[in-house]
Amino acid sequence: MKRYSAFAVVREALSYHMGWERAWASPEPKKKYDAIIIGAGGHGLATAYYLGKNHGIKNVAVLEKGWLGGGNTGRNTTIIRSNYLQDASAALYEKARSLYETMSQDLNYNVMFSPRGVIMLAQTEHEVRGYKRTAQANALQGVTTEFISPQRVKEIVPIINLDGPRYPVLGGLWQARGGTARHDAVAWGYARACSAMGMDVIQKCEVTSIRQEGGKVVGVSTNRGDIACDKLGIVVAGHSGHVADMAGFRLPIESVSLQALVSEPIKPCMDCVVMANTVHGYMSQSDKGEMVIGGGADGYNNYTQRGSFHHAEETVRALCETFPMVSRLKMLRQWGGIVDMTGDRSPILSKAPLDGVFINCGWGTGGFKAIPGSGWGFAELMARGYSPLTEQFGLDRFKEGRFIDESVAAGVAH
Amino acid sequence: MSTRLSNSGRLLNKGRAMNFTFNGKRMSGFEGDTLASALLANDQMLVGRSFKYHRPRGIVASGAEEPNALFNMGEGSKFEPNQRATTTELFDGCKLGSQNHWPSLEFDVGAVNNKLGRFLTAGFYYKMFMHPRPLWKHVYEPIIRQSAGLGKAPKDRDADKYEHFYAYTDVAVVGGGVAGLQAALVAAKTGARVLVMEQTAHWGGRAPVDGGTVNGEPVDKFVDQIVSELETMSNVTIRTRMMGSGVYDHGYLLGYERVNDHQPEAKGPRHRLWRIRAGQIITATGAIERPISFAGNDIPGVMLASAVRDYAVNYGVSVGDRTVVVTNNDDAYRTAIALKNLGLDVPAIIDARSGGAGALGDEARALGIRVENGKGIAKVKGYKRVEGVAICSQAGEGAVLEEIACDAVAMSGGWSPVVHLWSHCGGKLYWDEAQAHFRPDVDKAPTGAAGEAFVIVAGSANGYLDLAAGLADADAAGKAAAKAVGKKVAKSDVPAAEATDEAASEAIWLMPQGANIKLRMKSWLDYQNDVKVSDIQLAAREGFESVEHAKRYTTLGMATDQGKLSNINGLAILSDALNQPIPQTGTTTFRPPYTPISMGAIAGEARGEIFQPIRKTPIHSWNEENGADFEPVGAWRRPYTYLRDGEDRHSAVIREIDQTRSSMGLLDASTLGKLIVKGPDAGKFLDMMYTNMMSTLKPGRCRYGLMCNENGFLMDDGVVARIDDDTFLCHTTTGGAENIHGHMEEWLQTEWWDLKVYVANVTEQFAQIAVVGPNGRKAMEKLTEDDISAEGLPFMAFKDITLAGISARAYRISFSGELSYEIAVPASQGRALWDALLEAGAEFNVMPYGTEGLHVMRAEKGFIMIGDETDGTVIPQDLNMQWAISKKKEDYLGKRAQERSYMTDPTRWKLVGLETTDGSVLSEGAYAVAPGENANGQRNVQGRVTSTYYSPTLKRGIAMGLLLNGPDRMGEVVDFPRVDGTSVLAKVVDPIFYDKDGEKQNV
Amino acid sequence: MSNPVSALQGAAYDGYVKVEELGLRGMITVRGNLASTKLKNAVKAATGAAMPKQRQISIADEGAVAWMSPDELLLLVSYDKVNEVIAAFEEAMAGQHFLAVNVSDARAMFRLSGDKVREVIAKISPVDMAQDEFNTGDFRRTRMAQIPAAFWMADEQTVEIICFRSVADYAYGLLKDAAEPGGEIGIFG
Amino acid sequence: MLILECPYCGVTAEETEFHGGGEAHIKRYGPGSTEEEFNNYLFAKVNPKGVHFERWRHANGCGKWFHAARNTVTLEVYGTYTAQTSDIPQDIKDKVSAKVPGWSWREFE
């Protein structure tokens, strides 16, 4: 793999950029791999990457039915934070956040991680208490957060309106090292690094069935033939139920559509991410200048990648009230993604009932921020059968009544 | 130079001049002008700077596809960035400023990027700026952000109003060109309800500019006739200045009406968002002309041929004195002919096709225009405006044959149907090789609620580019739509349009065909985002082979025009680079809206006071007038405390509690949920709803109950009163009223529908006032004849009494630990009772208390609070409330769940009281730490604070919390560190801090 | 006895449609078997109005009955008669499984009057207000922007609206906003 | 933006009048049920791509719960019916079969 650098860009410019090599190879599938990952989104690619990097397992294929990074990795609002309440969540998301800090250097690919800070607004007394509790928990979890006053909020986000008639801003939970990253670049960076390790990232390869013998997985059938494997990781957000069905088990998951939208680009006016959970609005400004806005999910199962417009309306009106200047911006584009909602709204990183199969799903509306931590932990689980990062996220927790419920801090799992 | 012509301008009212400013310079135009036509009339060719290289940019188009002419418009509370000049009507006093440059449009420092263009190729930022790490956030990113972005951010609150409108129609027609009008008329004649919308202020679309005849009359006459006919039909609504913005599932269509953009001082909403539900949607959205990629095709003065024609015919503006036309199809000849007929110079038509044009070619030659077949443009000369073109052979590599001086270039790379609305909801496309564009695959339309196709495309949007074929298609579309909504369609003739004999166009994506890399690096695809032919080719080389990858890698089509001009050209270049046919490369997805719509319109009326409903109790206005410091609780506003002169929240709360405990306080408890549950099976039903046994409650008595969800967790609590054998009144928490009502209905309707039980939510029927404190009874006795003594109305009983002349129900229940009555009266008399109680209690110095006083008093008494002690993960057993769980019942909601292994785990944290050793107040949400760390390096914890307050009664901090083995650790001291890590020690105590034996409440 | 007061005490606004808060009206929620003759008779006795059909309101001189759901009615009577009407109703229904409860104070009522009442409603409720689709006699429970509401047309120029009392301010603000001059659409006739 | 017909009040209204309530025809398991039964009752979801049976409440309307047979990929609504039934009514099954021959959903077909 040729390294990327400013020097390389200058050098290639002299030959009119004719010398750049492919970012990732486009191989034919081999007959057999040590491990197959279904799904070349961020989580799947990160899993493959850490299988190779941390565990030396490099005979790996990542199968993607469409184009890599084309699911929720490329459709989310790119928020990165780890200010979670429950220990298990905080550990996983903080691992991810810390890996984002060095991801560009690790992958030699600029994913533009921008630790510009994330504020979660407290707009009811209940939220104030919830976020104070989170700040307390974070202090013990090694996550740096702080409950800040309305005045601090205003200093950090000058465009905010603190005195909305409905929900005044009473404070906020501030994570200074939270932020955003360029979502596509995360998938591309991992794909390039996997490819450089000799792994096969195979696009337009759809798994049609999962083959098993003697209660153990032996491979998959695809539109490009049968491929054998010892271990199989299912990492297909939005389609998890469908693929789990191929392996013969049901999940505590419902797939719904979640919407996001962006405004036309404007000059920089907001240098952090603001989340207003009470009114269901989330906003940051991309490096291109667009205001990137996320909102609520539909209340019904939906696989269309289109949502109902009234959710966009609810989000926009909340933001117009929280940030009055938004009213005179224009919505440039809206889209939907299919998100998997679990019974406790926390993800599943687990061994599956079928031996040799592992499942990583249920990220709901907040999977992007977890990508490197999820890949790290899931790779460890696949390689060694145990990871402290994923231990609490097993499928059995529902049976036991041992939930990881983040909504208790008034925050929703975005 | 561009200038106003005296002999044309069909859309102008030259009798009404309008003044405006551009970058502070005074200019004038006419009523009917767009901002774009007015600027061109003032010879303003340079209108902005591109996103990345800050290249000079001029107007390219005349409609929604315009990528360059975007302005900061207006001032203060009416300021708006990124206004598209081609779709904004000029109004008197309009103030415009160009965007994305510093210090000025003419001299932009950012244009240095243009010199660096060779380095700043597609995706360069993914490959650099990585070292040293902190520099990305602190140096590189701020520079990139400052350089990117377009218009300025608005600062003020929007002064305009917006609204929504729900419209229902059988047939909605998007597009008021001849196709839309014809389809609408045909559908309307069947009696169907028809709604027609046109995004501009004018009917007829392109046809009046392009010319031709229908039924032997000029096409604009035809348009006038059809519009007047539609106007007279009662089943038809026609609206201009309204864009079909998006098609959504089940026949949902958004119409974006710009009611007052052209008259910003008028009364009424600025925009109105129509939420339309249509049986059938006809998209007669026309087609958009494509640019051609040649070096320098982005220099101001290079414009779409159709736009040049529009400006000349519609607005009486000549874009240049000498206009070279370059094309791959016949339509552009119309521009040359129109210009020539207006007396302007057309030095040449450069036709890339070796065979040249049909009849229009002859007409052009007859007018004396030079036509060059098989030629292309090697490059355009000039920087801030066109100075000339270098001509080459299209088949070659760009060797210059000749240079022609000119000040405008009219280009046409063919036409693409506007398929956006067709595609929004899943309509499929196919590639038409002959016409070189994607067009709707009419067999794969979006499907609606009944599985039926609900979108029909008509006219040029369907690929029927000439007038006759377009009208015929539209006629069929109108009939099909009417039929689909169940109307009877009578036979009728299609209006006869003159057919034009046109030669076929040829797919020309790059000019010349063999352009070398230097030319390709100057050949623009996406003007706004600065994506060139070479960028797409680089993406392909680097493996970004999916069209979505290539778009995202290069940012092609991601700008505010959403690639209306660039997507197909980019796709073609990508396909060529991958050496595969276009359909195999794919197509792009189209997302709503068609063009950007205002956030204000989306938010609609919901702003300011009517942003969201605020629920108010019958006593709200008194609260407002008497210092209430409100907090939102659900949708309600409840007083947190009542501030008196100079008081802060803390001292007000202390005052209220002291007064209540020592004498008398009042609480506006109207927000408590109140549900009537009635029927022969009501007791049985409530036994399932509550963990307690409710069926044994005696009429006239009250019982505190707990409700769990089926997952075992506590969800609500409250006092249940049995009114009579068949009737219960269940109190819920403030936030719980609607939820618990819904919860009860859900179980009754979907699981136990055989039970004879009716539930009614009477929360708002009653104002409820808690009269609390040792003197409360005395005050009440002044207002009633009824016996409310300890014997006449004992603790946990209720009674119907007359109080202050008002029929009331008094409950002897207490959430404060004091002697307490909760009085329910009809809401319309709530304020009267409140006033009477204040008066009667005056001698006891009565004062109202707020939610914080309520919270502190209940904590002093050790009562749990839903939402504090519970958070959705707590079961009654955690709170040592086994006493409220009936052992006799086989079943209740949550019982089975509470038997799961983690729920019965003896190490679950249990409720205790906590007292700091130094009397201070524990931090909210603080955790009790345990030795060591877990496998993830997090500090071990063994408990947490659930509520913590300063107790004015005990004069110290008190708290409740959940603690590992808590009830067994009374007297033990536990550390609850602050966020800064310093220790706070607290002793484990009984959670009942005040009046442990309940003597005060039961008097 | 003190004078009962409605939520907004008769506030009114003259927009392009007139918006008025109405005073207190007697309202009784009845749940029961709507097919039962006993109930039909009791309803008739209480209001003078016949049992309405699905999604209809039946209006008589002294009262009205609105169809709320397959097992629910809303009786409209004069405010000061509610208690006696309920007592009579309960007596008539003795032995039946039913519920009759006074909700007069839990509601606010508004009246819109003018030529363009239909379009004011259509700005805030997702209901087809065309003449062919909604007329006198029809009764619609729906959403009015962000709150539940129900309305019917007393005549072509008049819409009456019921919502919860606690949100009367919001409803009034909403209706005023929709009826503000300059916002005329001119779509229904 | 769906439209649904409420089988109780007969109104055809847009999604904003309704409230989705997840998978339909779930049998309740209480005390005495096995761990597996209880877990499946609360958490295991069919979540199909295609024909689905789900619950809705006409929340901003008559307040009644009903069931809808709907396709999660095309969003076509085959029919709605009352919630007071444990089985899928035959006429609804027929409507689904007419559009999706050979469908099955959980234990139903």
C-alpha cells in the first residue's frame, strides 16, 4: 500500500494524479476463509481490521451485497461521544472514541475526526438530574464530561436560544472530546487497511444462506458461489433479523426508519454538536458548512430507507425554536436509514445460538460513534470467545432481565 | 456585454421599474424579472465564487438547476443566505450580496486555491493533514471550514410567519407547462378533483419560449385558453409559485408555496407547506438541459442554450453581443435563431455531430448563421468573462483549428427528464440510448397503500421532448390518472401540435472526445462544488467504482443544486472510465426536496408561543401572577416554587416547607392523573394492573398502589379510591395520566377484551388542591358544614363534601407526612376554591408551595418518587416495597418478569436513607464507590443516590439511594465521591427521616 | 356557589375567520353498548337527540350526541343540567354495564365563523374539508396541530371545536394564527 | 407517510392520527411460563421483510387498538381489523394471499 501524505499528493500532482493506486482491491472470493464477516459497513470492516491487527487473523473476507459503507455508515449524522450512563456502554463507546482520536494516523487515512465537543441540552429538571448523574458516573468510568450552566452553553453555542417559551435551557452535559468524523472516510479507511493486510473486501456479493453441519457453521452461499469459513460474523445493521433468520434464530429487534437531513451550506456558525433530546433534535455543522440534523425514528417496521415526513417536521421545528437562525435556512436533502431497535435500545455483540456464528447488531440510532470500539471488542470476541467490552452485550441478557438501559438518564441512545 | 433588449421580454411589466442593490451597487429591473435576469440586464456577469477553487462564477441556467447564482438576500430578521437568483422574483428594494469570497467578489483571496487546483484534486483531504494530530482540529479544519460554506449564517430570529395546509385531491399535477395543463384538463373533465401546481409565477413552462403551434394557434394562446378553462372548473385548484417538493409514501406530496417571497412586505405567511394526499400524482416536471464538458466551460458567460433563449425571449435580456452556440442536438439551434431574430450576433453554431441538424439547421443557415458540424470547443478563453472560444475537431485531441471572439457561449449537451419526483418514492428508471438520458420506466412506478401505482409521468419528464409527443403523452397521463381514481373517461382528441423534424442528438460527454489531461482538468462537471472530468476519472482509478462512491469521493452532485446539471454527465464520464455502459454503472438516488425548501415552512406555525402546547391548570393564572417559578413537567407547567421579593429558589423552598410543616400550605395538585375505572370486573382488572390487591378495597377508602410494566419495572404509583362497588378512581403521577390511561385501554382492548370494564380519563375535569399542615383542617372547617374531623373523615378515606359552596371530594391522603386533604372540585371552580382557601388560611399565614417543596417533604418522609427512585430499571423489591405486592395474587403485570434470575439476584441494590457525616447535601446522581476496577478499567461502584435535598426540617442534607445489601448496612459509612474525586462520606440510615410512626398525617 | 368559569372566559379574535372561545357546556362521556335500546332511549331522554351514526353528531334543541367510538358517546347538554342528566341517565341504565361521567370542566370549546372556516381547519388538521367530504352532521376526532381535538360544522359558516381544557390557550393561539388576515387561501368554493 | 383505515370508526387517516404498537398476535405468558416462553413473548420479534402483522392505536381519534396487515418493504396495507381476535381473520389472510401467494408469518399462513 502506498502511504498517503502531503508529500505523496504533491508528487502525484506532478504526474496529473495518474499514479494513484486503488484504495482497495476488487478480488474474486476464495473457496475458504478463517473468518467471514457479512456486511462491509463501518462495524464489519472494523471487525475485520482488528481481527488482523490485534489477533493476527488475516485470512478474512468481508462480504457486502451492495457497495461498502453504503448502509448506515454513510447515512448517519456522524456524532461521536461516549457520555453514556451505564458502565458497559461507557466502556464500549469510550473505547471507540479514544480509537477515533488516532484513527487517521492508524489507518493512514484522514477520517477528519473533529473533537469539537458535544453538548446534550438539559431542558427539564428531570434531565438536569439525569445528566448530573451521568457526569457522576462518567467521572468513575474514565470518561471526561461535565455538567455546565446555561451561560456556558451560550458561550459554546452562541446561536442558541436559552429562553424558549416551551423548554428553556437549564444546562448541559458537555463532552469536550466528543465530536464528528467524516463517515464515508471511516469505511474507506478501514477497507483500504483491510485490503492492505491481504483481506478480501468483496462488494456486490449477497449472502443467500448460511450453511451449517453438525450444529456448527461451515460457510455461506452467495450470489457469487459458496464460500467456506470457520467463523462467521453477522454485522448487517438494518438487515440483522433477515440474516439471523438464515442462521435459524430470532432477535429482539425491530427495524425502523430513522431520518436525517441537511441544510444548504453556510459559513461556520456552530463549532460543536448539540443534542436536544427533549425536543428530539440534533445538529452539527459539517466541514462543508451544511447543518447536519437528525431526529426521531418511525414507530413502525420499515425497510424502505424512507421515513415519514412528519418526523422531519418535528425535528425542524424543535431546531427552529432552539436555534432561531435555522428558520431562514433551507433543507437541502433528507434521507432515511434503517435502524435496528433492540428490547433495551442497547446493541447486541454476542455469540449466536449457532456455533461459530457471532452477531453484532442493534445499534439503534447511534452506531457510528461505536465503530472502532465495536470492531475492537467484536474481533476479540470472535477470536478468543470473550471480550470485556462485549461481555454485557450478550443475547442472554433479555432472558435474564439484565438490561442496559440508557434512556434512564433522560438521554436517548443517539 | 449583457444588456436589456427593447424588443422582447414577454414576462416583464416594463411599466413598473424596480430598484435593487447588488453588493451595495444600485441597479434596476422590471416587475416580472427574476434576480438573475435583472442582474444580467445590468451586465453583472460575475455573480459568485465556487466552493473549492473560488473560481469566478456566472449565471448558467434560468431555472431551478442553477448552480452558481446564490446570494445573501435581505437584512436582519429577513436575511437569508443561498437565495437562488434564477427562481427568485425581483421585488422593489431587494438587497443582494454575492457569497463565498473575501474581501470582495472581484478580488477574492481564496482564488489562490485555483492556482493550487492541481494539488487539490478529488479526495486530497483524505490523504493529508494527518500529522501532527492536533493540527487537524486546530489548524487544517478551521481553514477548510472557513473556505467552504456558502452564504452567511443568519443571526436574528425569523420575522416571517409560515403555515401548513392539508389538501386532498384525486389527481395532483406537478408542473404547469403544456403537459401538466393538458393532463390536468383531461383529468378534470372527468369530474375528478384536480390540483395543479407550478413552481414559477407563470403557466406554460418552456413551450412559449420554444414556439410552435397547437390546434393551429401559437402555443402561448393555447396555454392561456387551457388556464382560463381550468380556472372556471369548481373541481380544479391551480396555484403558481408552488413547487412539488417531494413525493412520499401512500400518495403524499409536499407542495412548497412561496406565498409572499415576491412581496415581502405583504401580510400573511411567507411560505405555505401543502401536505397533499393525492390518489394519483402526475409529474409533468419537464426536462433540464445538460452542459457539455469542455475546458473553460465554467467561465462566466458560458450558459445553457435554453437559458440564453429564456433570457432573451422572456426577460428581454441578451447575455452577450456575440454568442457562440455549441451543441449535440437540434434544440440549441432555436437559441441561435431566436438571438439572430432579435438582431444579435451569432458568429457560429458548433455542432459536435458530424451529420449536423435537421430543419432547424437549414433555418439557421438561411438566417446567415455559420454552422460547423463535427466540431467542438477546445477551450474557452477568458477568466471573469468569456472572451472567445478555440474550435477543434470533436473527434480529435483538441488541436485548435480556429479562435472565434465572442462574449457568450450557449451550450447544449442534450436534455434530461426531471425524474426526481418520480424517483423519490421508488419509481424506477431506464437508460434511453437513443436520447441519451434516464427516463421513467412506467411499468415500475411507486406503489401506494393498496399496492397501486400512484405516480404517472407526463410530457418531457417522460422523455417526450417535442411538443406533439409531449401533449399526446400528457393527454394519456391525464386520462390514466382519472381512470385510476375511478372516473369514467370519455374519448377526446389530443390537441394537434406541429411536429418538428429534428435530427437525432448524439451522446457527447466530453469535448473534444480525446481531450488530454490538461483539458480534462479544466472541464467542469459540477460548477458549485468544483468537480471536473479528471476528478471522476481519478475516483474510478482509485476503486470508487460505485456511482455513490464516486459521488461521495468527489462531492459531485452534493451541492445545493443536488447535481441537476452534473449527475448524468458525471455518471457518463465514470462509465467511460470503467469501460462499461451507463446502466451498469447505475443511476443516482433522488432525495427530496426537489429544490431546497425553507426550514421555516417545514416548522410551519409551530414557533414562539405555539411551538408546543403548554398545559395549564385552572390555577395557572394565579400562579403566574404570584411569583411562580415554573418548571416543565411533561407538557404541564408547574411552579417549582413561588418566589417572593428578593428571594432565591432555595430560600423560597425552605420558607414554603417551614410554613407548611408548622402551619398550613397549599399545593396545586391538579396535574395528578385521575382515571375512572368502572364495571363489574373493575376490581379484577385493577388486580392485574397493580401489584397490590385492589379488589378488596372497601368503598369510601383509599389505597396506595404500584404499577409495573410487563417487564417488571415500576412505571407509576398513586392512590386508588373505591367510589362504589363497581367504580374506582385511580390517581396517577402527573406525567402518567395519558400513559396509564393508554396502558389500561391497551390491556382491556387487546388482551382482556372479555372483561366488563370501562375507563375514562377525568384528569382535567377536576382541579385538585392539597391542603397540608396542622392548621389545614381548621381553615377548611371555616368553609364547610361537613364533618371532616379525624373521625368524620379518617386517614386514607374520602368523602363528598361542600366546601366554600362548591361540591368537592376530599381525600385524606398525604404525600408530605402532614395532616393533609386533597380536594377535588370541578376545574371551572378550582380557582374559586383556591381563593377561598387562601382567604380562610390567611390567619394561619397560608402559603402555596411548589414541586420542590413537595419533593423535599416527601423525601423527608421517605416516600419514593417515580422518576427519582425509579428510572425504568427499578423493581418494587429494590425499594423494599414487598408490602405493596400482593402475595395472594397469582398474576399481575410484571410478576413473571420479576421472577427472572437478574431480578431475584440478592446483590441488586436496595433502597436506604443516607445522611452525610458533615450534614452537607450529597451531589445529585452521585455513586458509592467500591474498591478496585472492573475488567474495563472503570471504578467499581456499589450504589447511587436517587434523591438528595437539603431538609429544612432536619436542617441537614438528606438523601435516598440504592445500595448493595443496603438495608443490612444501617449505620455503615459509605463514600460518594464528587466529580472532582474528593470524598463525601454518608451514613446508611432508615429512609424515613421524619415522623417515622406517621403520627402527624394520621390525626 | 361560586361562578364556574371556562378556560379562556370567552376570549375572541376577529381574523379572516372569527375565533371565539365558548363558555361552559355540559358534556358527558358515555361508554356502553351503543346497540342497546335502553341506552338509545336514555341518550334520547338526556339530550333530545337520536343515536348518531358512526362519526356523526346528532343535534336537537336542548342537546346533542356525538359518536366518539364504537362504545363511546359524548352528550352535550346545558352546563347547569349535567348532574341531573347524569342522575337520570344512571337511573335509566340501572343494571346495565355502562359508564357516564361528567367531563364538562375537562374541555374547552371554540367556534369559528365566517366564509372560510373550512380552510382554517385544514391548516391545522389532517382532514379533507371539501364540501363533498365533510358536512353538517359529520363529527371528526383528530389532531389539531399537536393536540387531540374534535369538531363539527353547525352550518356552512360555523365550525365548533372541542379540546382539552388545559390546552385551551394553545388551541386559541393556533386558531388565531391560522385565521390571521393575509393567510386566505381561497380553496373551498 | 402511511394512511390507514381504522376498522372501528371507519376513517381513513394519515399516520399522525395513529400510534404504532409493534408486532401483533403476541400471546401473553405470565407466571408459570418457561424462561424461553417468557423471553420470546417479550422480546423475540419476527421483524420480517415483507408481510407483517402489527398493532396500531387510533390515538388521535377513537382511541381504539387495531391490527394491520402491511408489507414492510412496499408499505402496502392489505387490510386492517379489530384487535379483539387471536387469529388473523380469513378475509385478511385472503387479501394477503391475493397479493403475496404462499406467504407465511410466524405460525400463521
